[in-house]
Amino acid sequence: MTELIVVVGAAVLSGGRLLAARRSAPVELAGRWELPGGKVEPGESPERALVRELREELGVSAEVVRRVPGEYALRAPYVLRVWTVRLLAGSSEPLALQDHDALRWLTADEVWDVDWLDQDVPAVAEVARVVWGE
Ligand code: 9L3
Ligand code: MG
């Protein structure tokens, strides 16, 4: 049996808005929006992976707040799990995009205005529910 590999996704929240990031690669995902993050490395905790991925992908310092319920299927053997995250002081804006080419801070009213990756849609719905009570 193949072990699951967890992909961590960050629901970065600031001032009641959710950060959405538009992927620039690979081509089949480019232009679609996601909760930023990536694969947990062997021996790494998901929380450390989240902090590492946000530093690598966006150039920000962040701390994990709490787990968003649910587990979202990606192409096997990957599954997506999501945490709410806040940026640390002095790190209020992403500095250096690595795997993305645009960012948006979405209000509750705007959350479905971007073309989320199919796999992120149920995760974002759960984030909206826990954050904005929708
Ligand atoms: N993925 C889907 N939704 C997300 C994230 C962070 C990742 N919110 C998918 C895209 C890739 C795989 O998981 O197929 C690994 O992600 P990455 O390491 O390419 O960011
Ligand atoms: Mg990534």
C-alpha cells in the first residue's frame, strides 16, 4: 500500500481577508488559484512544512493558527490538508513570489471571484465556513 503524502495548504488571513495565489507552473495548473503550500518532506511536521513553504514561495514569515477540518484528494498519493495561518509582524506583505505570478487578498464576498484549482474548491469552502461562518 502506498503511503499518503500530505500537501499542506495555507489559509493566510489578514484583516479578515484570505490570501489567494495564482500558480505560474506547471503548465496544467498555471493561471489557477490556490492556497499556497506544498509537500511535507520526510520527517517534517506539517506545521513546519507550512512555515517553510510560505517562506520559500512568498518570502514571508508566518505562524500556524489552526487546522481547518477535512482532507482533500489530490492526485494519488497526495492529499491536501489546510491550516489557517497569520503573517508575523514585519512580514505583512509577500516579498518574493517564487511559484506564483499574482496574489489577491479576498473578502468573504470575493472568495469565489478567482478560478481556484478544482482540488482547492472544497478546501476553500471549508475555510470560508470556519472563518466567515458561511
Ligand atoms: N496542490 C493543490 N492545491 C494546493 C497546493 C499547495 C498544492 N493548495 C497540488 C499541486 C501539486 C501538488 O499539490 O500537484 C504539490 O504542490 P506543489 O509542491 O507543486 O505546490
Ligand atoms: Mg507549492
